[in-house]
Amino acid sequence: MKITLLCIGKTDEGFVQTGITNYMKRLKHYINFEMLVLPDIKNVKNLSQDQQKTKEGELILKQISTLDFVILLDERGKEFRSLDFSKFIEQKLVSSVNHLVFVIGGPYGFSPEVYARASQQISLSKMTFSHQMIRMFFVEQLYRAFTIMRNEPYHHE
């Protein structure tokens, strides 16, 4: 199985990028993982929030195949404890899913078309985080999930 994290816009903060890179290196020992960063929408000051979400949605949907299992990281999604997220990932590994695509939208969320295409929505917290910070949190949680599956001494319960 392959896991992709699909995001809108580059990571501006060096410390965030350092954290992402650190956990991506660790993940290579467990799974084929990539983070695909789509370019920011140009001239957003001239667009409404809905127009921005639509344009971002078009970019996102171009990167998704009909066979992909798509999960949106959305504040209204299902919340997991780390152990449960690990079980969720493990279940996807043993099922017929070949490509798991997690999507982080822009600052205003997702277009209706992206919601319609998604297989599921999950939330990493009831709190709101910047869409850049959530990348690092997600990659760390994915790494944590694999260490839990392997009974490695990273996660402490």
C-alpha cells in the first residue's frame, strides 16, 4: 500500500518543515509515503472563500484516481485516539486499499466536490490548527501508528 498526504501550499515555517522531514524519513522504514504539495491559488484577494475552495478543489481532484481511498482531514471528521488510528491504518493495510490519500485543504476547507469524492473524514483535534502545522502533526501520528503496530517503544500509554 502507498500513503499520500496531499496539501495546498508550501510550508513557510522552517521548524515545521524540519519536523515533517524528520518524520517522513522515519516513515520510509514502514510504508511507501509521499507528501504532495499543490501550489497556492494565485490572486486569492480577488476571490470569495467559495471561489477559492472551488479552485483548490479542482487541483485536489486532479491528483486523485478513482481507485484511491480518500480521507479528508477535517474538523468535523471522526476523532481517533492514537491507538485507534493505528488500528484504522492497520485495517486499511490488510484490506484491498492500494492507495490511501489523506488531504489537507486550504484555510477555508474543502469544496462540495471534494467532500463528495471523499471516502471518509477524520479530525486530529477539536482545536483548530494552521493547515501547515497539521501536516507535521499528521505525519507524526502516522509514524506513531506504525510504531504501535510493531510494538516499538515510541508510544507510551
